[in-house]
Amino acid sequence: MASSRLLWASKAASYLRISVFHRGFSSILKDLKYADSHEWLKVDGNSATIGITDHAQDHLGDVVYVELPEVGVSVSQGGSFGAVESVKATSDVNSPVSGKVVEVNEELNSSPGLVNSSPYENGWIIKVEMDDAGELKTLMDADQYSKFCEEEDSKH
């Protein structure tokens, strides 16, 4: 009896050590689609809201500036439409789908830190009218993206 309790305790300790090391993983929302360049996309009919993931903002550190595109410009799947500048680095932001920018998050001009504090809600970057909903099939769901992040982190 005591040996099985000891085994459980050591398993629990190793599990805790792993989860602490990874900060319990970044939050990943179930109903979103994800690109391998760490953007998320929320579909609403023919339009899509796009931002960078919690995983991405965590790696970037404190965001100090977000470069936004003009409303009306076309974006293509995998193409850069802006950039996020942090205290550590500047990173391009790519569009997970092709379409036309119909709205940009003006709040980010005065509060770029929303990308850190609320990456999936107040920190969204653009809204796009999609050209081809078929492109969504090439994006990852939450489980696939979670595995992708784990594999990527284990390489560093």
C-alpha cells in the first residue's frame, strides 16, 4: 500500500514539475482556428477577426507598438499585413486567410499592451471579409495548435 502511494507521489511531482516548467501552457481557445505563424482567427459568417495567440505574445514579451494596415487593403493567406513590436523583437503578423481588411483595432494605437493582456478579446488586430472559406481547412484547431506549440517549444 505504502509503495503505491509513494509511486503516485513521485508521478504527481514529475507532472507538477513539467507543468510549472511550461507555465501550464498558454491559453488556447477551443472555437478558434490557428495558423502555424501563431495567429488566431475567429469566424463569423463571411468575416474573420484575427490576432496573435497567447503563446505568441508570451514569447514576444511586452508589446510596445502594433503596426496596423489600412482598412480596404487586400491580405493574402500567409502574407504579412502588419507587425507587432515588443521590448524583445519585432515580429510580422500574417493573415491566416485571404480577403479584404474591413476593420482595424484602433485601440492598439494607444494601448498596444492589450495584445498581451487580452490577446483573444480586446487585443484583436484586424477584421477581414474572407475571399475563400475553403482556406479555413488549412488551419489548425485548438488541439492541433496546442500540440504544435508543445513541439515547437521542445525544440528551443
